[in-house]
Amino acid sequence: MASVAAFSPIHGIRMLPKRRFQFQVRALDTGDSRIGLAESSAAVDEKKNKKKEFGLVIDGLDSKPGVIDLDKAKRKVEAVGVAGDELELLYDDGYGSSTVKDYLYGARDVIKPDGGPPRWFCPVDCGPPVKDSPTLLFLPGLDGVGLGLMLHHKALGKAFEVRCLHIPVNDRTPFEGLVKTVEEALRAEHASHSNRPIYLVGDSFGGCLALAVAARSRDIDLVVILANPATSFRRSQLQPLFPILESWPDELHFALPYLLSFVMGDPVKMASVDIEPRRPPAAVLRELSDKLTGLLPCLSVMSDIIPKETLLWKLKLLDRAAAYANSRLHAVKAQVLVLASGNDKMLPSLEEADRLKASLQKCRVRIFKDNGHTILLEDGVCLMSVIKATCIYRRRQSRAHDYITDFLPPSKQEFKYALEKVLGAYRIAAGSVMFSTLEDGRIVRGLAGVPDEGPVLFVGYHMLLGLEMFSLVEHFLKERKIMVRGLAHPHLFSRQFESSESEMIDILKIFGAVPVTAANMFRLFSTKSHILLYPGGAREALHLKGEAYKLIWPEQPEFVRMAARFGATIVPFGAVGEDDLAELVIDYEDMMKIPILNDYIRESNRNAVKVRDIESAGEVANDQLFLPGLLPKIPGRLYYLFGKPIETKGREETLKQKEAARELYLHVKSQVEDQIAYLLRKREEDPFRGLVDRSIYQVLYAAPDQVPTFDP
């Protein structure tokens, strides 16, 4: 058996034998700042001259039975690991280190009846978050355990102060009472940090609870995340079966969890959370089979979590919750994100997501077509990554996400997922090679010639569909541990790219892309960032036939004077290889000759954001957005050359002059053209330009990044 501390405002702390999980437990609704923290009995036994029954040992001192000092508790929590003021690049977010099995073991420990009311706990494995992090309140599903974020504790704990609601098995608090409990906690957090938003994450039943609280708390800055909310309960596919549960024999109740397991979630996705995919298929299947088999005995815990009397009570509670929340949707003013599963066998979650989007004022939807009802316990859904990709993370009370101050760097797990599952085939096809120019003018393979200290502005050619961006950001992260913040078209941040089918767009956001505006560029310079700018923008990335490797830049030196104002280093770069990956067969002019298609393109571009006005930027401002027709080729290779860095520091006054700025602008442009010409010429000397030759070399000799190329 494992152990956990269960805290009640009335009864204090009750210790259970042995420990598997640790929780910080807090009575938010009473204003009591005392915190309960469980320590393993084995650890207590190792302490000499310490009480072994119900006492806690903190920093070598005895505590009163069940109660410890807040400062000591904080020191204990900080011993888990301190996140610091900011997260480092490719930090370990811990996602995948916990599984559904951990959830079931943890649930077994916290469901012990203690007579206490609903209460909040802080999972210790969340650890301390970055400075000025907002609070996240998790509202559980029908189980009421509060461990539904088990898989996400460590990842969320880097960026949030996480609090989880626990509703004891035998608790019979009516829905209105639960609303009051959450609202009191919400207002207590708001009183402590009125300048920060508060996040409500509601899972199924908790989604109804979150909406009900949001409708009553319109004066508080809330971000509400709903995971398959049970507001559609009365339209559940299982409604005809619910009356049968009342006459279900008590002797057979133990079998109910096994029956429900087939509709609650996807067992394969639950068991796949911590399976390493880069292994032989036979080994993956064998491990998956073992994990599925190992889950079966654990499911018996569900009959303890929801005994028959509790199940009947909670079904009535859920019916009341859905009705209460639906009647108050009009009053919800908070920002809402709905996570909807396409394979939910308990609720019509996809249809409900559409209904909520139409009913709520600020609602967005993310669809996970392969996941089941228990989406937060299944593989493929990292809640922290979803929050990053949807740009809803905020540290301060404001109207919207700040792309500079609210940015959280990609984690090691996100980087790995992007490379292996999203960009895997592309990376193999691209076989990217990086070259840079040293101070003495020598060209070397790798990024040694790129400055470490910002601000740095990379200015280059935008290949067809921006094919070069992903490899560029990847190599800077891997080789130099530098986060390159790309300035991207604002349309990529629009509502059109919110579905589950836009993983490439999600990767861009998670890896630092920023809408291209003068204000964002100014602020990136202010924070000494490494910035990626394409003067040709969408017009260059969606060029016409015959315009490959042609720079389509505006006449005005847009970036030079701003770079000079901050003493930034400008690094011109060229990239080639689009013609080795795909052939452009249908361009914009071809599409506009097709009657139905041209109407669609005109309509979709009518309300699209324009980065520049045509009068000042000319041809480059004609950035009509469309998806060109491409014919894939047997892949060649992508090549990048970063030129000699151009210092603007000390030239601020000179570059304020229009003519001097234009001269530098033309110099940068000519450098990019020279680098493209150099790469087009030199790639003919690469013996491993073709995919077949590279693949054979990788199998026999080296990793993809070590495949040889031409001598610069």
C-alpha cells in the first residue's frame, strides 16, 4: 500500500501506511495557511528518536501530529527541484514519466474515507514553477479523486501553481455546494494575486463545474480549459443504460469497472504513454501487450473509487451539473478552450464542442480525433504543449497572450516529439546541411560563425512554403542551444489553424514563432533575442513558377534602422533545396484561371491580415495566401549558408540617415543572393545530395547529422 496525507479543515491530517505519492494539501476555503505533507514511513523510521505515529519529520525536527509550518513545508517542496525565474531551453518537463497505472495506484491511496469535506491538494511532483506563474485549479471528473492530471503534473508544475480538487468517495455535497467551494478558492487566489489570470481545468464533470464557476466570476480574469465537458450528458450514448445501474446486483458491481473501461477511454493510448516508439515494432507490441495486461488488475480500484451508491449519486449530480452549466452559458465571459475527443464513446464530445463554440463568447476548440473520453490520461495529449500551441498562457492579467514575455521555451520532450513524430519524414528527405562564415571570411560546416550574444537578426531567403524554417530552428537548438524567434505571417495565428490537423503550425508556435509586426520586432530586439526575418514574406514563400531563388524584397530598408537602434548584429543567409524536394506545378496565376477556385481564394484572402500596404511595399505586399500544387520529387538536400556577421553597434547615428540605411540594406540583399548562388554551385559537388546515397551511408557509417557533404 502507498501513503498520502489527507487534510481536512476540521480533522487535520491522517497518515496512511507507506507512501507512493506526495501531496501538499491546503484548506483554501478556510484561509488556513497550514500545509500537510506526507513522508514515507520508511524515511520516518530512519530518523532516530522521532515519533513514528502520525508525526511528520521536516528538516530533522518533529512536527505536531498532522500539522506543519508553512515555511518548512515550502522548503520540503523546493527540495524536489527549483525551476527558477525562467525555464531553460529544452528543459525536462517530465511528461511521460507517469502513467495510468500511477493514477490508479494514487487513487487507491486517496479514497480512504476520513469524513472530511471536499478539499484542495498541491501535488508535490509538480515542484515550484517559474516566477510569477499563474494558478491552475483542476476540477476532476466523476471519479472525484483529483488525480486526473497525474500525467501532466510535472509539465504543468513548471509554469503553474497547481491545485487539485479532491471530492471524497462518500461525500454528498450537492452541486451548488461544490460550486461554492471552487468559487471561494478562486476568490482567495484572486485576492492574493489579483494581477494574474487563474486557469480552471475541468475534466468531464469538472467541465460543468468550471463553466458554472466562470459564469459566477465574471469579474475575475479566467482561462477555462474543458476536457470533453459533460454538458452534453443528457445526450450521452449511454443514457439508456443508466437506469439499469439502479437494479445492478451489488455482487456484480466489481465487474462494472471492467465493462466501463471499454467506453471510458482508449486502453491502447493509456498504455502507450511511456512506450518509446523508436524501437522494433515487435518490441513495441510486446511492451504494449504487457502494459495492457498489467492494467487489468488495477481496474478493480475503480469499484472502490465509485461504489454503487456513490455511482448512483454522482449520475444524479452530473445531471444537475449539466443542467446548471447549460442554463448559464450566456453569462460566461472567460476565455474558453475545449479539448474534444473524436473517439469518445461516453459523450458526443465533437458535437458538444461545436455547440459550446457557438454558445460561448470566447471559445476555441481543439480536436483529438483518435482519443477517447479520458483524454487527459491518454497518450498523445500533453496539456502543457496544447496550452503553448494555442497561445493561451499568460502570466499577467491582460487581454491576450504576450508572445515575448509569456513565451515558454520548448521542452526536451516537445523537441523530441517534433523531430520524431511530426517532422520525421521531412527531416529524412531534407538531409539539411548548415554552413557559416567566420570572422576571417572562412566558410565552415556548422554554426560556429553565428554570434552567441543577441540581439542578432538573421535575414534570408524564404523558400517555397517556408520549407527551410524547421531545419533552421532545429539545428540552432541542437548545435548552439539558441532559440531563434521567427517572425511569421499573422495568418498562421488565426482561428483557422486551431484543429488537430495543424501540427506543423503548432510546432512553429511552440518553437517561438511570433506574428510579424514592428512592435513585436522592437520587443524582441529589446530582449536581445535571435530573430529570424524574411523580408520577402509570404509573397516569396508562395512564389510563382520561374521565381525559385529570386529575392522578392520591398524597396524600403525596413529592418536596418531598427536593428541599428539596438546595435544588433545582422547575419544574412541563403538557403537552397526547394527544387530538390518538390516541383511547383500549379501556382497562384494558374489557380486564378479556375472559376470556382479563384472565388474561394479571393474570399479567403478578403479578411486576411496584410503585413504591408501595397503603396509602400509594392510587389512584396501582394501576399495572396493559398496552397500551391506541388509534385513531390525523389528528395535531394537542403543547404544553408550564414554569411559573415554585420555589426551595427557604433553605427547607430550613421544608419539613421536614409541613404546609409539603404546602402546597408542593399548590401545585405546582395549577400543573400551571393550565398544562394554559392550553394547552387557547390551542391553539385556533394556526393550525398541524393536520398538514396545518404540513406546507405547512414545505415553503414553515421547518424544523419554526420553524413558528409561538399568541402566549402
